Amino acid sequence: MFRRMLLALILAALGPCVRAAGEDKDTTLPPPPPPQFEFGFEERFRSENWDDLADWDSESSDTLRQVRFRTRLWTSVPLGSKATFFVSLNNETRKISKPDTPFRFDEIIFESCYLDVKFNRTFSVRAGRQNLLRGDGLILGDGDPLDGSRSYYYNALDATVALPAGNLELLAISDPHKDIYLPTLHDRDRPLVEWDEQALGGYFTSRPLSGATVETYYFYKIEAHDQRSPDNSQYQPERRLSTLGARVTKPLGQGWSLTGEYARQWGRQHPDTDIAAWGGYAYVKKKFAAAWEPTATAGFWALSGDDPATPADENWDPLFARWPRWSDLYIYSLVPEKGAAYWTNLGMSQAEVIVTPRKPFTLRGTYYYMWAWHPFPGNPAVFGPGTGRGHMLQARLDYSFGKSVKGHLQYETMLPGSFYVGSDRAWFLRFELATTFQRAWPLRR
């Protein structure tokens, strides 16, 4: 029923959008700004604490207390009027106090290193290490999921063509298990993903109707050379899959908007397992004209799970979206299933309210009811026979003092359901403070 609803939403929006696409001829890129040299520095401090989010058992010792220090340094250098070189260095060092772990200085990595070339008003290319986030991050969000929030980069080529109907991006991505493309200072031999990933794809964005946005995409991806032992229950053989989907955002007037996205996946996992998965969501948002600028959101999210009664693998593949889109707590709860932040076999209903009682403070409260489509045949000490993942509550306070200082205080708690054996509440608490310095100097022509 949910899939039919999303397909109807997308098709209904696409119909008039396609008819009107040819009517909007002024979609070329705006004239480039004057070239300028930029320099930036950021220092981010995080304190994180959590407990029971992997086994839901307060009697076991799985509490974690840590502080994280991330330092970023970047510069943007114009190379004439049409090209810009951007590079950034990143280091995140952690001190874990429970369990007590010796402090050690971590790696210095190239977080970004790319060349931007704008050949003309309609064609541009970005080549190198870069971040990619599209839409709500269902398929593009994080290219190196195993390093946490240290970075989100992809090694990619992104060629953008401004067409009369919208912008077409042609993407080529190569994200290996460990960094092989750029040097790492004080190398800690960190894994970035469990296997080598390569992908080719296209992402088309158009705004053919007043206020509406339509995004369609196709990606072909290869996941190969899992570094874990074939005896490991989480070992994944080589797989090749295609993902085809669309996202539509439509303002409805008087502060209301509706967003929906749906994608299908197909392919083959070695030696002869078919891949047949689907994922999508729909949510409605309302912005109220009131003193606290309240915004309310209600939605439904669904990612298919593997049906043990069929020979195919129906687990949704997050593609490049293994990041804390919905929860910082639950990305660790997913570790015993397919891996950290491997969102699959999941349904969620969501209710959220955001208010700004006094600037620069913003408050957000979110509730999720979460379930699985099928029980998980994993460790019987962790996983139960049911499909109810549980109830999650989140509260977050964001603050921003100008452009230089920002941060947040975030709390999440999860009451597990029948999907798990344990019944104890899990929790996650984080405090963050980040300061940024940035300067720009226009260059004389």
C-alpha cells in the first residue's frame, strides 16, 4: 500500500512537471562571482556518552564515554577565471575514558582535494575528493561510513550540464576499503568501508513548476572485496546492483509542503542471488506563522528487508547513505545486523516539532516508532522473534552565535521492542561546540 501511494505521488507530480519542463528556458548557471582566495579553520569539540544501545541489557558492561577533537583547515585558490582548486586537511582525535583507553594522536587526512572548472554557463566539472549530499540523503550522504562523523567524502567526478529542463549531474565514484588515492599523515591504517565501492550514475534536478522540485536518478554500483573472513556471518560476497528512483517536493500553500521519494534496486550478488529491494518515504511539513516559528513534520519511512521465504535478497542497500540521517544512537544498534549505519529492513513513523523560542536557540523534539519487516536471524542473545524495533525519543537544542560559534546538545533514548531480547532502555547524549574562522580576499583581474 505504501509503495503504491508513493508511486502515485511521484507519477502525479512528474506528469505536469514533464509537460512544463520545456517551457522554462532560463535555467543556465548564473555568471560566476569574481575570483577570490579563501582560507578557513574549524575546531570542533564533542562529548559523547551512551549505554545499552547494542544489547539493550543494563547488566552488561557496554557504556562508552568519550571526547572528540576535530580540527579542519582549508583553502580555496582560484586558477584564473574559470577554475578553482580546493583542499582541506582534517584530524579527529578521541579520548575514551570508559572503557579507559590511552590517548593517541590520530591521522591527518585530506578531507577534500578537488578541482572545479566552469567551462561555460552550462557545463562544469568537479573532480577529486568532495562531499555529496542530495535530497534527504536516502542514497547520497556519506562516502566513508566507518570513520564516523570525521568526514563524509567521496572520491568522485561530478560533471554538471545545465539543460533547458534542469541540471543533469553525471557522477563517477570510487571509494576503496582504505584510502589509496591521497597520502595520510600519521597513518593509523583506518578502514573507511568494509569493501571496495565503485559507482556510475546520473542525477537530474528540475524545477519546472512554481515552487516544485523533481529529482530523478540512476546509479550502477559494485561492492567487492569484503575484508572480513568468509566465515564471518556479516561477510558480503561481491554484488552489482542498480538503483532507480525519484524525489518530489511540492509546496501546498499556507506553509504546507509534501515530500516523497521512492527507489527500486535490482542486480545480482555472487554467485547467483538476485537483488530485489525498494525504499522510500513520504512526509508532510507545516510552518506556522507564530512567534516561535514552529514547524511540524509527520512522515513514514520504509526500507525493505530480506524475506527468508524467497531466494532473492530483498534487503535495501543504503548505497552511499550510511550516516545518522534519523538517529545517532541507532547507527550503533545496527552494528550486529549488517554494520554501522546500514539502514535496511526498517519501517518508521515520525512526528517532529521544531521551535525557536529565542534566537539563536532552536529546539527540536522527535518521536519515531520503528519496526522491521522480518525478524533478524542473528545472535539469539540479542535478537528476538518479533518485528517491533521499538520507540525512540529525541530532543535537541541548537545554538549559533553568528557565523563563528555554533553547537548543540542532543539526547536520544530508545525503548526496545520484540525485535530484541533485551528490554532495557538505551540512551545517547552529546554536547558539541564548534568555532570557525574564515577569510576571503578578492583577486584583482
